[in-house]
Amino acid sequence: MAGLDLGIEHDVSENCASCRFAKQVVLTGDYMCEKRGLVKPDFVCKKYSYNVFLKHPPRRRGIDTSKYSPDDFSIE
């Protein structure tokens, strides 16, 4: 992938829908690209750069505190 490589594997196809330079046009479903203008969501160019803020991590599971006692957290 082009752009900043943080060593993280992304399960995202390279297209304008996941590019940091593109913003969605709500009425048409197309994208307004800072580099290419109005483009289709599946368009990709050599300026593609993954937008890490589009990724939503899964929610953390809650901790079942009923199976722990205060003794489990003491250092003694």
C-alpha cells in the first residue's frame, strides 16, 4: 500500500472509499478527491493513502468482576 506504513495489516481494498484524500458526496455516493476531483468509490490512483481513521476497532469485552476478590489484587 502507498502512504505511511505503520506495520499494521489492513483488510481494506485500495480504493477511494478508504483513501485519506477522499470525502463522500452524500447525494450521489461518489467521492470528492483532493487530488483528482469527483470520482467513483471504486476508483484508485497512484496518490492513494489509507485513512486509518476509517477503521473502527471491535468493542472490548466487559470484565466479569464477580469472580475476583480484593485478595486477588493485593501485593502481599
